[in-house]
Amino acid sequence: MTSNGIARLDRAKDGRLVAGVCAGLAGHLGLEPLAVRLAFVALLAAGPYGYAAYIAFWLLLPERDEPKGRRDLLQLVVYALLAAGLSVVTGVSGVAQLALWPALVIGVGAALLWQQTDRRQRERWSTLTRGMWWRGLLGMLLVVSGIGGFFVQKVSPQQIPQVLLATAIILTGVTVILTPWLVKLWQELDAERAERVRSQERAEVAAHIHDSVLHTLTLIQRRAHDPKEVARLARSQERELRAWLYQPKSDSSQLFAAAVKEVSAEVEDTHGVPVEVVCVGDCPLDERVSAMVQAAREALVNAAKYSEAPAISVYAEVTQEGLEVFVRDRGKGFDLDGIPADRMGVRGSIIGRMERHGGTARVRSAPGEGTEIRLELKK
Amino acid sequence: MTRVVLVDDHQMFRTGVKAELGPQIEVVGEAADVDEAVAVIGETRPEVVLLDVHLPGGGGVEVLRRVLPSPTRFLALSVSDAAEDVIGVVRGGARGYVTKTISGPELTDAIGRVAEGDAVFSPRLAGFVLDAFSATAAPVADPELDQLTAREREVLRLIARGYAYKEIAKELFISVKTVETHVSSVLRKLQLSNRHELSRWAAARRLV
């Protein structure tokens, strides 16, 4: 007995008479062994296929895991006599020789099918699809009446149409029985495959969370006394997680937008100022575009170092005419003319670099109003 | 006083938002999933719903589908940066979209704007919209809906650059009201246009 009360199909070792087939079937189907045994006796009496079915079960079913019991020899003798007696009767009357092969094939096929589908699946069939049992019954009826056709008719050339009809009925019956099962089987395989993919995904997520998020949380606990460092760690972890969750894998060595995001992340990490990046459009990196990204990086570093702004906005756009990058802060601003000529930052690294590559850089700033640096590169 | 319902599956986040909202906002209800949200909105009839994009029971989009049409206005709030989430919830009927990193005063301001029937675009949403409407080979079926005017584009670009409405108005020598009109018009196009890119995003989330 299994936990949910339905015994698996196997051969009994305790309470068996020959090989435990009937006792096993009875346990599985929830019937009295007597009923199953009588049915088998009838089958044996009806012809050799009864023996074939018994042997097939004997070979296919696993032995139940239980201690061997003693055989009730008296019962065995009674059943044997009953089978022998009935066999004589049917043998004399000559019933059923024709039906041997179809019945054998159908019986073994059904047994195999039953054996190979696992128990839980069979339960699902029986609980989910009660309607299917009616189909099954109908199919059985068709099969039986088909076999009946063999029984009744002795086949002669004139009767070929009837034989064909009987065969067709049998085939239809088998189809009716098996089709829903096969469809179900297929659907369940499909569901199982989807489940496997999902569990793989879950494993990947778990691995990632472990490697990155948990690690950062540990670091944050250790640095709890340093709010700036905690904010930096949290922000950097957030960015990494976002990139992993929402952005297609991109290679920053190849594309403009990814490169802009990368330098922004770098500045954010180094200087601890949040940088909001919005990119529209994209294009491949070449020497000029890379120079522009470097100029943008310089603008970001300046903003992070000197503006005292709580956050920096970066907007990068690629259009058919060219590329534009805006780096904006709401910090203290400065007077461009007031910057000494020897300060390389703005003049050399930003304006000079853009001009060398055929672009322009414009700085808009006023004390107290923040700064916006606009970089432009025509295509 | 603007009456607001908070819909978010994280209790901690709802508490945080409530603490940060200005005195001109009254939180009249909270909900943690789709069914609860629909019930609470039906009971309290708030002016504005702060709606999380990712919710158990079908997400913010499902709440919009079940509640709209209604006089209640929705402002979407999310940690997600995924374009389909953002565009999806706006096409579902939200009057705007902001990220959860938004500061308390900014959020209060955004709620007030949505309550008055205006649209609220974060820089990121502006970026997505520009991307989606950018000139591509996609055929334009309805120029009225499928294209942005030069002015709308300018306004969106300024939003993407981190400008506030007031700063945009100053920059373009127009009134704040005109900026709001442009943004509302973009919102309408975003919700009604059948542009290929929008349909693709929407279809990815099975919205249309």
C-alpha cells in the first residue's frame, strides 16, 4: 500500500497461489482475490491466451517487497481442477480458437500500457477525466464486439467483408481507448519540460542572488557605521541587479549606449553620486564615438567632484544626424571664464577632445544654477 | 487635499511612501494585490492611485483593466526599468510613470499633477517614448497618432535630460501649462497609437 491508499501494481509474495499475479492485481484494483482468480480461470479455460496473459504479467510485474507467505495448496488444487474442467468443456465445444491472436495482442498491449504509465499519472487520469472512462468503456465494448465477430463467424472468402468490419471495429475501439491517453501523455511531457526549464531558471537566479546580493548585504552590515559607503554599495548592487534583470546582454566595448552606461556606473562607484542615465538609440563605437564617451566621462567626473549636486543626469541620444550627450547637475555651478587657463578638465579633456574629433562641446553654467554640458558629434 | 490609495505588495514600501508624502496628500486606503486593490478603490473612490507595476494577481495592468474607465487617475510606480513594463502600464491607462527612487516632495508634486489630469513622465519614460516614436522604417498609419510633433519631441528630450516642467517652460519660452499640454498629448498618443514598436512591447506582455 502506498501513502495515498492505492497499491501499486505488482506481484504478491504473501498470499500467492502460483506467482502472485492474481493477488497482486486484486490488491491494485481493490477487488477480492477470489474474483480475479475466477476471471483468470475463465480466461485459461477459454484458450491458450489466458496462459499467455498470466505469463506476461508474471514477467512484467515486479515482485512486491514483502516476506514470502506459504501457499494454500488446497485452494490451488481447487482452482486448477476448475480450470481443467472448464477447459475440457470449451475444448470439446471448440470455442474461441479464432479469437486467439487479436485477443492476445490486445491483452498484452493493454497490460504493457498500464504497466508503463506511472501510478500517479493513472490517478490523474481517473480523477481528472471521469468522462474518459465512458470513452474507455465504449472502446472496450467495440473491441469485445469485434472479437465477438471472430467468435461467431468461421471465416470463408464470402465473409471477408464481415472480418474486415470486425477488424475495423476493433481498431476503432483501440483508438477510442488510447487517443485521449496518448494526448494526455503528450501534454504532460510538455508540462514536465516547461517545469524543468523553470527550475533551471530558478537555480540560475538563486546562484546570482547568492553571488551578488547576499555578498553585498554582508558588506553593508560590516560597514554599517559608514553611511556613504553603505549607500555606494547599495547603489552599485542595485545597478548590477537591474542590468542583470532588465537589460539585454550588451558588450560595452561594442556599443555607444552601453559604453555611456559603463562610464556613468564607474563615476557613480568612484565618487558616490547617483547618476541617472537615459539613452535613446544606439550605434557602434568607433574612434570618434569613443572619444565622445571619454569626454562625457570627464564631464561626469567634474560634476561629481565639484558641483556638490545630489545627483547627475545623463542623456545620450543617437539620431540620423548625429550623437548628443547631455550631462546635467543641479549643483552650485561655476563661471567658465573664471576658470584658470591651466585647469585642464573642462577646456582640454572635454572641449578640446570634442573639437579634435570634429565635434563640439558647450558648457552652460551659472553660479547657483547648476551645470549642463552638451556634447555633439555629427555623423 | 488629494485622496490617494497606495497599491504595492511590499508593506515596508507603503509605510515608507506614506511617511514621505506631503501634508496635502491623504492616504485613504492601501492594497497589496490586484483583488484587494480593486476592492479598496471601489470603496474609497480616491482621486489618485499610486500603482505598483509588479503585483501578485496580474500586475498593475490588471488593476487598470478592471477599474478603468473611472474618474480615479493612476500614477504607476515601479523599480522596473524594463521598457515593456513601463510602456505597458501607461498604455493600460496610467497617467504617468515614476521610479521608486523618486524623492518624497517630487512624488507629492507628481500626485498633485496627476490629480489635476496632467501626465507625469520620468526621464526614463521620456527616453522610452522617444525611442519608440523615433524615426524608423516602420510605416506610419495615422500621422495624427503615430508621430510626435517637433515641439513634443523637444519637451520630451528636456524631460529626459532631467529638466523640471518649470525649467522646460523657461528653456522653450513657453508657459508651464503649455508644457503640460504637450506632455498630455504625448501620453494620449502613447496610449492610442498602434505603432509597430508599441504593439511589439505591448504584445510581449499580452496587453493588447
